Amino acid sequence: MSPIRLIILAILLYIGYLLIKGSSGKKKNETSDSELNGPSSVSDVLVEDPICKKLVPKQQAVTTQYKDKTVYFCSKECCSTFVSKKGAEK
């Protein structure tokens, strides 16, 4: 190989190294940003419906009171089933 080809090859390898290093550095920064925002960026919590065992976002769930606790359901039908079985308040 001629010296010019070696120089060009070395330059291309260096550019490739910088591209790989730069892209991996951005991923680390994105991860650390999300870790800093962690729990405060969670908008809703999933709760389990006791009748059909589906997970439902807490803010969208149908609720009822049973023994001084709030019980969460995926639908009005599951809530009605629970109320008829347990005698809870709607």
C-alpha cells in the first residue's frame, strides 16, 4: 500500500471512532437525564382490578369504598360484580 492510502485509511478509521464514541456518549447522557427525572416523571400508577385481574391506570379506574379502603376496577361491570358479592358501597 502506498503511504497516501495508509493516511486516508487512518483518517477514515479515526472518523469512524469519533462517530461511535459520540453516539455512545449521547446514550449515556439520555439515560442519566431520565434517571434524574425518574419517579417524578411518572404520570400514573397501575392498579389491579380484583375481579378480572386487569391492570388499570389509577386515574381512569372506577372506584368504590370497601372496609375503609378504596378499591379500583377496570369497568362499571366489574364494580357491580364486586358490590353484589361483597356488599360494598358504590
